[in-house]
Amino acid sequence: KSVHLPYLTLLILIGCTECFPDDRQQNGTGRYDYCVLGAGPSGLQMGYFLSRAKRDYVILERNSGPGSFFNKYPRHRKLISINKIYTGSQNREFNMRHDWNSLLSDRPNLLLKRVSRDFFPPADAFPVYLSMFEKELGLRVRYGVDIGRIGAVRSPEGRRYILTDQHELDYTCSVLLVASGLWVPQRVEFVGSDLVEGYESISTDPEDYKDQAVLILGKGNSAFETAQSISGRAKLVHMLSSNPVRLAWQTHYVGDLRAVNNDLLDTYQLKSLDGLAEIPLDKIAITQLKEQGWSRSGAKKKVNKPKFCVTLKKYLQHQEEKNGSDARRAETLEYQLDNFSMRKPYDRVISCLGFRFNFSIFQSSARPLNSDNAKGRLPRLTAWYEGDNTPGLFVLGTAAHSRDYRSSAGGFVHGFRYTVRSVHRVLEQRYHGNPWQSTELSTTQLQSWILKRINEASGPYQMFEVLGDVILLRGSRCEYVEEFTLQALPRFSSLSGHEVSKHGLIVLVMQYGKNKVDYLGRGRADTEWTTAWKSNFLHPVLYYYDKLPTDEEMKLRPPGWPLPRPKAIHHMVEDFLTEWGTPISHIQPLRRFLEHCVQTDLRAFYAESCFRLSLAHRKPPLFCQQGYLKRQGVARDSRLWQRDQDGGPMPTVRDEGTSGADPAFPAHLAQAGASISAGLKLDF
Amino acid sequence: MWPCVAALLLLPLGGCARRTGPSALTEHTAADFSDALHSGKTLFIYFQQLVSPTISLFLVELEQSADALQHYGVLVGKVNCNKESFHGYCAEEKAVNTVFLFRGGKEFLGFSLDIVFDVNSIVSEVLFAILREEIKYVHTETDLLAMEKAARGRKDIALCYVSSLGTQEHRSMMETAYVLCFTQATEIRRVICFTRFTQPWRRKPKGIGHRNPPKKLIHRARLSFSVSPCSVDETSRSSQVWFLHCSGHSRSMTSEHCPSTRMSQPLSTLSLHSFLQLMEAPLVSEVYQDPSSVRPPQHPYQDTPQVFLFSRPATKREDLYEATALAWRLRGLALVLLVHRSPAVKTPEEYNAAYKLPEKGSVVKYLRSNSADELLELFTNPVEEDEDEEEDEDEEDPEEEPLDALDDEIAESVFENRLNLPDADSLAQLTSDNFHATVAQSSLTVALFYLPWSAVSNAVLSSFSDVAERLEGSEVQMSVVNCAEWTDLCAAESGGSPPIPFQPITAFPTVLLLRPKESAQRYGGLLGAEALHRFITLSQPASPVLLSTEEEVTSFLLEGFARYKPARALGLFRTRADAGVRQFTEAAKSLRGEVLTGLLTDGLAEKWAAEHGVRLPAALVLPSGAKRTRASALPASASAQELLSHIGAALLHPVPELTVENLPSFLSLGRGLLLLFVGEEEDEIGHTQNQALLKEMRDVVELGGGWMERYLVCWLHLGHTPAGMSVLGSYLGSMPPLPALVLTHLPSGSEVYQYPPNTPILASSVLQWLQRVEDGTESAAGMLGGGSWPPTTELFDFLKIMDMQDPDLSRQRASEEKVEEGGDSFPARDKYPHTEL
């Protein structure tokens, strides 16, 4: 508070209306247009957009600094989001494709690389970065406000959310932006689940695992990170979950096992005692072995640590009484199944099953529904990230991942920084009547603009198949709207504030192929543009619709497609360099597709050709109309032309009028005029 | 379709002498010659005055040609002048060496014995003369384009190139043309056109056995241009024939030309005839029986091999597409049949192609072929062809690689020159980091905003670096901005530093002129080296220049600017504080680079105004190249915009010359164009004539007065602006004699009127003609092309291909199909959701 006081007095002195929020801060309560719950990356990202739009907002954070999750997690303190400092490009937008940690702002230098230059930065760097982001942009965050209860009320002005903190102080907000992240550890209930240690509380000192047999539940990044950390000391590490491990480089999903964490795959397959197994976790039971008669034979050792046995629920006797307690030998699988893979007991069982959304603070009036996917761990959201049954409550950040769970990057900083921007645009349109930012282009420039976006835009690249650019065709002009939430396309007009004309629209999406192929094998990549629809790697796809698809069409879209079947589709063939700019394979097919979307010839012509076409036709092609006829024709460069001639005859040069002085010219005329009566007659 | 086939096959083929049987040659007496003449028949008569070995030799040939020509309704005869003396032709000395053609009772043409000396030259030259009106001639590519345009969707064109006249080949073409022109039953679907790219070599009788013209001469007869679909091989000695498939192609895929097939067999009447017939054959026939039981091709295709391709139901459409592509390449060589696999088809699956030769008793041969080229090789003419020639064909066949050939002229020229493109790195780079510092350094920075992958950007970059070279050492800093790299600069995002002095760039390429502490000026002229250099040169002086002495005024009006003769405009105001000065200054700013502007006030202004007889405020303008300034009074309180149009109008030439560069400003006036096309002056006389014509046109403007204001009277010099030639051709369908005066771009419609070509162009008669056009009593000579430009190619339909190869892939789910819960969330890829986020 004391930090704010000099600032406050200054504001009062100059009589600024902006001082009201600070006023409220003094009171510790108040009314806001926008409340952002949580000062993690998504909360701060939204704070930036609200602050830039000069909106009345507050960010409420229960801890004393931003991004507190990262003070503890990941437990082994290495971020696996890449921080690529050198890309060979100075293009800031392009470079964001390879910077997975930074947030969006208009400050060119407000990037994580200022804090860490490591490719996988230490986790501590991230709160430092967030704090820098918050301070340099002057975001309004109130720390130490622990919201314990959220309810919704109807008021004459509409629905209001009331947030109550630990001091029973209320914050009333028209729009609630929940950016609280995921931090409640996910648990699976099974017999003996109380015997399991959690990822959140395990020791991170490998020495504590010396010569132990460790069973890890889960096969995600936290499980493998833990395994990797202890494998140098543990006797063996086994990993157990319902599904086989999924490799991020195969699924293109960064939430699957990243190569940076996958040492254990090596030690498993190179027969070094570690191993992976699949059993649905709710089918297992973990029992603690009693030291029965057999310990008698041994000399007095130190007290034996509890040993844990994995068995299947169905083999347990007297389940009711014995729930989670010591098991008998007869109940172990060693006894039941001759060669069961987990027949040897473990010293520790660790649960690394991820996190769930904290639904507990929401009263029923404001509680989002559980998602259908992700085992219901996340709130269920509309395509524009609003709670299904909670108008005015939006969910941002990792908690909003139910929209693209296991398919795109919406659960990660490099993805949700863009969805947050999209949500902010929805807010601006809905509450302030500001249509989505767009660029008006002449139709002949559309191809260049699309190529520009394809080659640099980071939003659709990171949020592939979720965010896409929408191009509204208007005849000779068009309107380019960036990074729309694709699933909301049927509601495009109301969400974006842009009308769709009778000329239709094009949607530009980056997408992966849906075929399962050998991702390192032969034939994994296509280079032929005519078979571009078979591309496996990330590539641009353009969908042309003559009108907006309906909700029904969106619902019934072909399996695996981000959008319904369009009138016409164009795939641009995957490119090894992810650079789409070659004349024959990328540009010309794109141009021809666009020609069909706008129903006109989009070729470029030299000024001489435009001259001819303008004189010989009522109207020349669009390129001549928009360039040449506006006095901006393209002269054929004498040097280019010179080289043409030096290079021998050019069979395809069709413009006989381009060589400055044609010595044969008078002869032609003489011939044409005199030789054969009236020359050629076209009387057929 | 071919009623004349039988007759044609009966034709005696060149050279085969028929000494037996009654000759068709008639020996006329005076009386029956007169009868025959008046019967109106076409006669080809030689009046024999002398007897010599040469003449006797000729008479033998004449006799042979009589047989041939009677099929074409030409009676060949001779009159023996020694038997009875004819007063007319027998008495004429020139008749000794001349054979005469009579039509409709009159002498039609005389042929020198140098030209008609054997049966081939006689038949070809006679038919050539008769068909003169029926055959179109192509001299330039423009002619051909116009003809193709007119034929599109309606007719096909047979295009023949004759390397020398009077040959067997020439004769074959003429005979075929005759059949096509006169004996086709109902509708002539074909047009034979005859290329005369150059004066063909005419075979001379010396040494009758000498069949081919000397090679040397052929080489000298260089072609003046090449026609893309059927460029004539300059080194080839032989004549060539192409079939242009215009009837089926209302718009061709890649070029303005119709797709074409070149005849590859050696030229003879028979081969030409069957070639043309083959062009009529369906491209691909589809059959459902085994190749062995398919009937051999029926007349008239009985001598053509058949190629069978097999199709499976699953890939039906693809197979047909492939077969069609192959059929295009085999056109004229073989017939393509697509065999649909059905129980009737016994051919083992391992074979995907088969063929059957036309020879009697030949059997179907089966093969497994991996490429169309393999099949093609089977049928390409064994007659050795130059390798180059084949390559040429490959390059030029528009059906060959229609999808990958660049069809955008700018993209193509940039692509062709991709190794020689100027390196943007050699120019100063403006970046987000150095922008402000660089602009502050020089009085004028010219910046080209470009995208490296854009062909237009690269074409302009080439001109731009040319200008940069020329301006090296000057105060002008030429620089480029790569907008693929410096997105934020091009989007005019300052990122905290001083504001960027321009709006976000949304069109590429864009050229901006940047001056320290001023907002940027967008270059709005032609994107070419010359125009840009002129603009930059002329933007260097202040605009307006403040003039305060007599000398300054004189030098302002007379000073040269390199080789440019800019238009100048001088504003005369009472005082510098005059309200109009601000408006004039603003107007001058937007004229900067195009018009030199000066500002003169106080006493000196009064003096100049008085000298020109105008009151202040006033403007003095000196159009480019003009010798005398024109003065006009300015409205007292004119806005900058009004001043601009005032100056613009004052600078407008009464009869401007249209150029590629200035046409847009004239078209934007929206007036009809009264456009005079003049040719290049070859000599002083031509020059004087053109000057006189322009004088007449000025008179048209003056005489017409206000009435003429609806038209822009202008002229186009085909030497300065050769692109105008094809324009004229497209207006009138052919190249008229020059000068030609047309009225076009009327706001009322697309009609193009031509001033009567044989009438002298005089102001008064031009005005009368215009009046007649307005009255609607003149008929249009042509029409402007339409203004709709459909997509250049068929849609490459990925959806269709997906449907073909994997129908489920792109199909919308049926509503009864179970949609996952949550509908619009992503389908989970696996059965078990993952355990961790």
C-alpha cells in the first residue's frame, strides 16, 4: 500500500478519474467491471489487455507475488517450455513461435529471455519474469486477497459476481475472469490410495530414494520428471497408468511426454531394471505388507520400512474391513498370478497424476459445470471460453484447456496467451461495442497477406486447429480478422462485430495431418502440392464458405476436423522449413484457390499488359484495376527483360509489345495493310 | 461429317504421272475458249506462242495438273496461238511466259512460268489464288490471338506454316483447304489459316529436281516472333501443321492460346487429311469389354493404333483424368480407349495398358506401364526428329504440365530470372532499430517496403535497385524494408520510440518518401525505374519553391532537370500572407515529384500577372515540353483540392499522346476516347504526315468546342508504344492500314467505331462521322472485351480428390451418428483420457 501512496496523491493532484480503483483499494472492497482471479500468466496476460484498453479491472491474487504455482512446481525445477533465443529472424511475431514462456505485450523486450537464457529455463525464472511483466506494465494486482467464495447475483444492471475474500470483504464484478490455474492435485481413489505419496509433497533429493524400488502412478511429464530425477539412486522405477506412454513428438501435443523427460524409456528398453506397465488405476489395490513370520529368521535389522504390494481389487478378500490396510500374502498377485509384472513389493508409491480445477470456491449460482473430457477435472466452456451456464464468467489459462484438451496448446502459456487475447476481443465487442481488430485489404493483396500470416503469425501456429484467421470477402476489398476462436465460427458476427457479406469468407487454419504415420520413417512428408491434403506435418489449410456454418454443421463436422466441410478447401503442402513462399508449390496453387473464392483472375500483370487489357476491355483484371489504373502499374524492369533476351528465346513471352523498339515493326504494318487485300477477316 | 472423303482419296498424288488415258487438258479453239470463258467456269489457260524444250516440259506438267485440278472445278487448257491467231492473249508478249486464270468470265490472275512450272506448283498456286478469300492469314501473334479468340467455343483452327510455296507440301495444304472450304456440307467448323510469318521461299524452276530450298535461305528467313502454342522451328526445313482446339475451349487453362496438336507425320494430302480427321475423334472412348474383343477402329480411323488403359471402379474418375491427359499427348498418333474392369474383361490385373496396331492380323499387346512417356514412345513417329524439337514440344504443349507452369507473367519473369535478381542486401536496410536514425540522416530517404516471396515485390525491387545505382552519390538515401522481417515497422508500431511517420503498410510493394520530421509521402506513380527516378529527381527541390527575384523566376521556368522536362506551375499571390498561399502550398505538396511548383508574391507577382493579362491570384503553368506558359486566374478562395484540379486541367494537353504510363489518368476522366493510331515514321514524309494528322485532331477539338468535351481526343504512336498494336488488332479483328482512327471506351457501351479507313482524316469529316456515330447511323467495327475475368484455371478440388480417395474423410457426420458429448469440444483421440495435464 505504501508503494501506491505517492502515486495516489499525484493522481489526486491532477484530478484523474483513474484514481477510483485505488480508492477502492484503500477500502479493500469495491465494484469493478472486470475481476481477474489469479495473477498467474493468464491473469497477467488478461490484465495487460484490460489495462491497454483502459478498462476498470483488478487482478486478485492470494499470494504475495505472481505465478506462485511456479515457486513449487515443477518439483524438480526445470521448465520444459522452450526458450529459443536465436532463430535467425528479427521478426518479433515469428520469434514468438519459438518462445513458449513469454507473454504478449507491445514491449519488444519484455520477454523471458531477459531473465534466463537457458533453452529450458529454471522454474524460478518464471515468477521473476511475471513480476517484471506486472511491474513494467503497471498492472493492477492486489496480492494477499484470498477469495474463498464466489457467488452470482442478479442486479438491475445485469448479472454480477461477488467474490469474498478471507476477510469477508466483497468484490463485485460485472465480468469475472477466472485465471486461477490448476493446482489441486488429482487423485484416483482405489484400495490403498491413502498409502500413496503425492508429487506435491515428495522429497526431491535423490539420495532419499537410495536403493529403493519405486512405483510411480502416472505417465505424464511430472511422473517422468520424478522418475528421471531419482533413477540414479533408486533400485528400480516402475511406472503405472491405464494408457501406454504417449510421446509428444508423435502426438504433436506438448502435454504428452516430452523428449526432455524421457530417459526412463531408454533404461526400460535397454534393460536397466526400470519399466512401464498399464492397468487402469481404479482397478488396482495397494496393500502394505505385514512383517510376518519370515522376518524372524533374519537377525534384528533396523525396523523394516513398510513394503507395498500392488494387486488387483478383485483378488482382495474382505475388502470392506480391510480397506487400505495390511494385506495377507494370499491377496498378493504373486500368489494369485504366477508371473505378474508387479509381483515384487515396492518401497514407495508416488502419485503423479496432475492437477484439477478448484471448483470448491464457487457457490452453485456461479459454479461452472464439469468438463466432459479430462475426467471432469476442468470447467466446461463455450467456444469463446465463457462458462456454459455462467454468463459473464470466463475461464482463462490452463483451466480453460477443456476446449482443446490433448489436441492443441490451450493449456500452456504459449497457447493460452493467444486465447486470452481472443477472449479480450470478445469482451471488447460485447461490452464496449468495439469490433475485433481487423485489417482492410484490397483483394489483390490478400494472397501476400495470407502468406505473411502463414510465415510469421504465432497465434494460429501455436493454437493450431483452435485459432484461425477469418477473411471476410467483400468483392474487390476484404477484411482480415486475426485469430478467431474457430469453434465459435457460427457466432462469428455477434462475437466479432463484423458482418459476413454475400461473397463469403475464408478461414485460415494451421493443422497437422490426422493419419498415424511413422513420424521418423520414410514417406512421412509430402512435397507434392497436389497431394497436400495428405500432409502430416503442420501446414496451412484454407476453408472457403459462402456463408457462416451453422451450429449444427459445426457439431456434425467431419471427425477430426476443426471446421465443417466447406465449399472448397485448400491445403498448402507441408514444408520442411515451415516457410511457405515458393512460386510453384505454394504461391501459385494458393492464388488459384483464392481466384475461385473471389471468382476473379488474381494474376499480376506488367503495366504494358494492363495497358493493353485496359484499352481492349471494358475493365482490365483486378490487379490492373487496383494497381495500374490507380497509376501504380509495374513496369517490366529493363534489366530483367534484358536477361530474358540474353537467355535465348522465351517461348512463353506473350507480350510482343515489350521490346522497346521493334525493327520489324514498320514491315509488319506494311504487310498487314497491303499484302493480302484486307488482311485477315474474322467473318466466321 | 466428311462427305468429301471419297473424292479426296481419288486425288492423284503429287508426282505420279499418268501418261495413259484421255487427258483432262483441253485444247481450245478461239470459239470454244470464248464459250468456256462466258460459261463462268474457272479456267486455267496457257496461250502457247512458242515451242521450246522448256515449254514442252511445262506442257507435260500442265497436262498432269489438268487431271488434278478438274476435281477442284478448274478446267485446265491451252490455246495454240500458232494454229489460229487470237487477237487478245496470243498477241501479247507477256503471255509467252504467263498462264492465266479466269474466273467468272474475267481474267483473275496471271502466273509467271517461274512460279508455275510443275504439277505441284501449278495445283498449289491455282488453289492458293482461288482460296485467297477463304483462308485467313496470320502474320503476327496478335493476328493469331484475335483469330483464336473469335473461334473460341465455336470452331477449331488448322494452322499451316509453309516454308516454301509451290511445293508438294503447299499443294497438300491447299488441296485439303479446298475440301474444307468448299465441300463441307452444312457448317464449316474449321478454319484453315496460313501462316506467313515471313515471306515464304518460292520454289524456282531452275533444276526441277531440286525439291528443297537451299538451307542458307531458310536460315535467313528468320521468324519475326514465335507463337507460343506452335512456335515454328526456325531451323526446320519442313512446313508444319497444327490443329488448334478452340471449339471445346471457351477459356484455356494456362494461356490465351487454344490447346494445340502439332502434326508429326510428314505432310501429304492423305496424311493431312487423316490427321484432321483424327482431331475429330473422341479423345477417350470408354468400353466395358476386353481389348481383344473391341472392334478395330472404324472408318476413317482404320489406320490408327488403339491404346487401351484399364480402369477400376474405385478410381474411375482418376483413371479417366489420366486417360484424358494421355489422350491429349497421343492425339493424332493413336486412339485412347478406357477399359472399365468388369467380368467381361479378361485381361489379367497385372497389366494396366494394352495397344493394338492397325496392321492386319496384329494382336493386342499387353503391358505394364509406369508412365505415360513409355506409352508415348511406342507411337511417336519413328521418323528421326531433332531432339531439340521434341524438347520444344514438351515445353510448349499446354496440356503437358498445366498445373505447374507459372501462368502469371510477373511471377514467371521473376522466376526465370531468379538467379539474377538484385540482392536486397546490397541496398540500405531500414529496420525497426535503425529507422529513426537513418531517416534523420538525409534530407530524403526513399524506402521500398517489400515482401521477399512476392513476385511483384521482386520485380519492383529490381527497378528500385536500378534507381539506387543511378542515384549513388546523391543526397537521396535509397533503402528497403523487408516486411517479412520487420513486421512491427511495417505495421507502424513504434514500440515506445518516437511515432512512425506513416500508416501501416497493407499493400506490397509500397514506396515511401521520408524526410526528417515530416510525415511520409507515398509514391503513387508507375513502379518502374524511369518513372521512379524522375519522381525522385523532381521531388528534390522544395515544393513550392519560394521565388523572390526575376532571375529566380526565369530559372524556375527554364532550368532543366537532368533529361526530364517537368511540367511547372507557378502560383501568383498578392502577399505571402494571402489565404490562398496556404492552400497552394498544400496543393504543391501533393504535386511534389510530378510538377515543379513555385510561389511568387508581392510586386513581382503583380508584374508577371500583368504581363500575362490576368489578375491576382493567378497560376502560370508550363506543360512539359511546352514553350509558352499559360496563365489563368485562380478563384479567390479555392481549396487545395480545387487548385489541384485547376492546375491539372491547365496542364492537360489538348490532344495528348497515350502511353503506358499516362493512360490511367486519361481513363479516369471517364470520357470516350477518340483515338488515332499512327505508325512509326520511316522518313521525313511520314513525320510530316503524322504532324498534319495531329493538327487535324487539334482542329477536331477546336471545331467541336463544348460538344467535344465528352470525348478525349488522343493519339497513340505504335512506334513509341508497341503494345498499342494488339489493342488495334483486338478492336478491329485485324490490323487495318495506318493511320487508324477509332472511337472507343464510350460511357454508353462497348462498341468500337472505326473512322472509314479509306477516307482522309480531316477535322470536318471526323466531326461529321462522330455525329453519325452519335445518331446511331454508324455501325460498330468491333467491341471492347468484357470486363469479367473469371478464375484462370479450374479449381484444383481437394474436396473432390478426398471424396474419391477416402470418402469418409471429409464427410459431415450424419445427425443420427453419435456425436461425442459436448458436441463442439474436440474428439478425444484415444479411448482413455490421459492421466495428466
